[in-house]
Amino acid sequence: MVSMLIRKLVPDIKDPKQAHVRRSVGSICGACGIFFNILLFLGKLIMGILTHSIAIVGDALNNLSDAGSSIITMIGFRLAGKAPDADHPFGHGRIEYISGLIVSLLICIMGFELGKSSIEGIIHPTAVDCTLPAIIILIASLLVKAYMMYYNFHWAKIIDSAAMKATAVDSRNDMISTSVVLIAVISTKFTDLPVDAYIGVALAVFILYSGINAAKDTIEPLLGTPPSKEFLDQISKIVLSHEAVSGIHDVVVHDYGPGRKMVSLHAEVSAFQDMFYIHDCIDNIELDLARELDCEAVIHMDPIDTKNKDLMRLQDEAKEIARTIDPRITIHDFRMVPGESHTNLIFDMVVPHDIKTPEKELIHRVQQEVQKSHPHHYCVIKIDRSYV
């Protein structure tokens, strides 16, 4: 039903990267979520009150919070799709992450409240009535939540939405919690123990855990995370497909929300090529990146002296020395400044963040290894940290 609505109401669905398409899909999924959750809330609340079940009432309140979450997700999509303006030149895409974070916090609050009422039910137990209508309501809820989980995961993947993924995870958690509630209600036929309340506590812990994980998924892109390997491989493939570029380094990707990525990098080019030709190539690469990866790209040109054989040999030696310290260390912007008494080798060395060796020690080790073969060569090294 949801997919049929989307395909009918969103004519440009074949291009899900477009901001207005993402906004429309998020709004439709959010509206359907509100409708389904309010129906489930009313049905479970009435049945929970009639059967005196803490677990069913807790499950009903969970559906009410889900309806609120869907409203927040829908508003988030509308705001995130706004065009850039003078106050927000990079757009409003991160609002989608914020809406996902609010949904996660609501999940945690629901878990806390359910845990509180469940503990009270253990201390002051009440009899729970197991009726056929209650069982039917819970089974129907399972089927509806399974469908909601399916369409939210399906469309979250298509439009690459963290907020919709959080909603899908919440629907999956609801399926698990409703299944456990169903078991608790049926178990009252066979025991006088407050199984209903104990299961409520277990559900509360599970809901809190899920809320914390969902919050983590939305907080990380707000703080800034490295791009995926697939995205970096695509950048490298596009840039290096142009014969004027021999290598790239210092790649930086800023994520301002879905569809709003800013990429900067250094492209290594021959120092002996015509400057106007190189500039034209760089412009074309920036256009290719924008078209194929839906990002804004800025490229800095680094000229390489490809005709100096001594320079190339020394650079290869320095790279090999760096790799013996750690295979992930790379070198770029290698230059040689010869003098009467000594020669300076000037270069940048990119060191991963998890290498804890002090920078001075890393520089000293490279210097020592270089001077074993070249006693009159001195290394002037700048340590870089990778952003990818």
C-alpha cells in the first residue's frame, strides 16, 4: 500500500537522490506511520485496561510514542529539504539527523517509563485476564508492525535516510516487544506469578538498548564521521580516470546531510604540462564528481617533477621506510632542495589516528633510516592526519 502510494504520488521516484523526492517519500511514510500507530494505540489501550495488563498498556503507550516519532520524522524531512539560504549556505540536511535523534530519545523515555511501571507491577501484582480479543489485537499488531518495518527499511535504503532507518528499527523492536507481551498474556492461564510485569522489565531494557543504539547512529554523522570506503573508491576512480592526474591525497569529505556533501582533495599532476590544460582537466573532474556523486568538489593541484630520477628514487625509498613503521603510513608532496653541505628532503607523512607513537619519534625514525643510505640528507617532515 505504501509503495503504491509513493509511486503514484511521487512521479520522480526513479531519481531518489533529489531533495524533493526524499522529502515526499519521508512525508508519505511518516503519515502512514502516524495512521497505523494511532490505530494500534487505541486498540491496545482499550484491551490493556479491560484485561488489567501492564504489558499491553505499555505496548499501547509505545505505539503512541511511535506516532509522535512519525510526526517528528515527517517534520524533519520537510525542514531538511529546504533550499540553502544566507544563514545556512550548506542547506538544512542535518535536520534529518536531528529528527532521528529525537525519535531515539523518545524510544529511551518509553523504555524508562515501561520499566518503572513494570517494577511497580512486580511489587504490587494485579491479576491479568487472558481473553481472545486481547490475543487477536496483539497478533494484528504484529502483522501491522512487520509491514511497517518492511516499508521503512525498504525506503530508507532507497533514499539513504538515517531517520527512516531509526523508525524501521523501532518497528522491529515493537514486533519483538509485542511477541513477548503476547507470551506474557497467554502465560497467565498457567501461573499466578506476575509474568506480565517481569516481561515488562525485560522489554524496558531491550527498548532502552535499542534507543541508545539508534541515537548513536544519528549522533555520529552530526559529530562527523569518515566517508565509506565505497564513496572514497568512487572518488578515486573518477579522478584517476583522467590521464592528467597521477595520484590523489588529502581527501576531505564534509557531510551536511543527505545529498549535501562537500569534497576537497589534492590531485598530483605533472609539473611539465601546460597550466591551462591542467586547469581545464581539474574543472572537468570537479564537474564529473558533482554529476556522479551529487557533491560539491574543490581540487588543489600538486605539481610533480616526474623527470627528476633522483627525486623519484628518494621518494620511493622514503615511502618504503614509512611502510616498515606501519603499512598504512603514506607520503606525498615530496620535494628535494640540494645544497653545498646537505640536501633537504621535504615531504608530508600521513599517519592514521590510531598510531600512538609520538610524532617526533616517527620523524626521528624516518630520519635515521634515510641517513643510513644518505648521510648528508635531512628530512623536513610535516605529519598529517587522515580525514578518511
